Amino acid sequence: MLSEQRWFQWFRIYLVPGLIFQSVIVGGGYGTGREIAEFFLVHGAAGGLVGMLISCLVWGIVLAIAFEFARLTQSYNYRTFFQALLGRFWWLFEVIYLLIALLVLAVIGSAAGEIVEQLLGMPADIGVLTLMVCVGALAFFGSRWIERFFVGWSALLYLTYIVLFSFTFSNYGNDIMQRIAAAEVSGSWGVDGVRYAAYNLNALAAVLFVVPRFRRSRHALGAGAFAGVIAIIPGIFVFVTLLAGYPSTLSAAVPIIDVLATLNLLWLFVIFQVMLFGTFIETGTGVIHAVNERVANSFSGRNKAFPQYYRAMIAIGFVFVATYLAKAVGIIDLIASGYGMLSYAYIAVVIVPLLTLGLVAVIKQSSPAYKTAYSEK
């Protein structure tokens, strides 16, 4: 019994934060395969894989520092976190976060509508409405239910990607290995690896609610390092799977669906579509939960209660507005232009400050001299 409790605690501390981070990025990060094609597949097999390893490294380092900084400053929502990091310029993060939140919701809303249209032959608006209801319901029930759903669905996601990878490799293994062996490298794969990691760090805001469970530095640093690995593994599965249809998958709106179609396995196609829809719910919920936690903090600062139904209303409102954005612009243009521009903003406002100001603060507050001086006050 004791060993089971220890394992459960270890799992909650070191793995759950990474699973939540992965759950939030999956819908807008690699669920459809479009993002993987845009940032990595364009650089060839070798260039893309190395670029993904760079993303993993950036996530691991930045999240480790961010979790420890949040633990030391007791920052459990993005407002208090960036007030501690950026001071009076904290609002810069909120501006780019809300922009990328709308962008991510627009992408997953568009893809959700397309899934329902292709799978059930129903209007795309039904898919968007279903997404709204599910995201609103999870947002209403709050952190505990969100964490449970994310962890459970992440297990299903990993299993589904492994099955998809296995069938794709068994059918197109020779083609995939030839493309990897060709070691094609083109373009700025390193820059895109950093940019991809940067814009997906919007998920940091959605993971801060787990920080109170970190009792020691090793908890925060270890969870951050694990999160980078946990988040990139499904992306690598997607990347290798897309190599089966390379280079035609480069121009597909939802490349992963094109690969599924070539496998001609109806049961896998249906299961993957259901799993993919669930990842959109995860991502939408995570993005909006961070906003709800920030609003709840504002209510608390005014000694007011944050009505539970406000959470659902904010969630539904965000998805509704973002859906019209997707219809007006189009999913490929959204990913190509929106993610590209906002990734640089995240580098400037999140990555650089954390690797400088945040790292200095962590080192300073972790030093014996600081702890001694602080304890004497």
C-alpha cells in the first residue's frame, strides 16, 4: 500500500504536469498534423526531427525554470506569475496570450467542424457547437475534473498514436526509412524548433494550477524536464507518420487524415477522429481554464466570489468568437501567419525573461545566503 501511495505521489508530481501541458498543446500543436508540417516537415526528414528535439529541449529547460519560479513566488495563475517576472509589464503576456488563445480556438473549432462533417455527414456547425458544450462543461466543473480528463485522455492519445504509427510503419516502413536515410535538411530548422516551442508555451498558463503540489526544487525542476519529453513524443509519432505521404502531406489542410485515408482502415479512422475531437476539447479547456483562473484571482483580490457559471460563459464566448475568426481567414492561413508572428512575441515576452530574470531569481532564492537572510526577517 505504501509503495502504491509513493508511486501515486510521484506520478502526480512528476508526470501529471507534463500530461496537462501535452493535453493543452496537442489540439493546436500537432493533433491535425498541420502544425508539424508547417514547422518541421518543410525542413525534410532529418531537419524536422532535429528541430523537434530542439523544441523538446526548450520546453524542458523553460518549464523547469518556470515551475520553480512559480513555486518560489507562489504564482498559481498567469497574472501573478508574470507580475512577479515582468513587473508592471505583465500585461504584455496577457495581450499575446489572449491573441493566441483565440487563434488556437479558431484552429481547433475549424478542425472539429470538419471532423463532424467528414465522419457523420452533418453540418460543421454541429461540431463547433459540441465543442462549445464540452469545453464549457469542463470549465464549469473546474481544476479537479479538468486534471482527471486530461490524464485519462492523454493515455488514450498515446495508445492511439502508437497504433497509428505501427500500422503506418508496417505499410510504408520502407518509404519512411528511405526518407529518413536521405537525411534531407532544408531551411532554418533550428529557428522553427524554437518558434514552435515558443508559441506552445501558451500552455504554461494552463499548468500553473498544479504548482502547489511542488514542495521542493527537485519536484518543480523534474516535472519541467519530464514535461518537455512527454509533450514531444506524440509529435514525433505524428511526424514519422506524415513521412509516409511526404511531400503531398505538406499541402494538406489536415495531413493526418490524408495518411489515415491511405491506410484504408475504417475502424482506425473512426477511433482516431474521436480521439482527435477529444484533444480539441482538452486544448480548448486548458486555454480557457487559464483565463478563468486569472479572472478568479481578480475577483478574489476584490474580496468577491467568482460565480461558477461565469467559467462556462467565458469558455463558450471564446469558442464562439474564435470560430468566426477561423471561417473568415481559413485554417492554413491562420497557422502559417498567426502562429509564426506570435511565436516571436512569446520568445520576447516568455522565453527570454525566464532564461534571464527568472533564472537569476531562482538561483538567488535557492542560495543558502538568501534563505538565511530571509529566515531572519
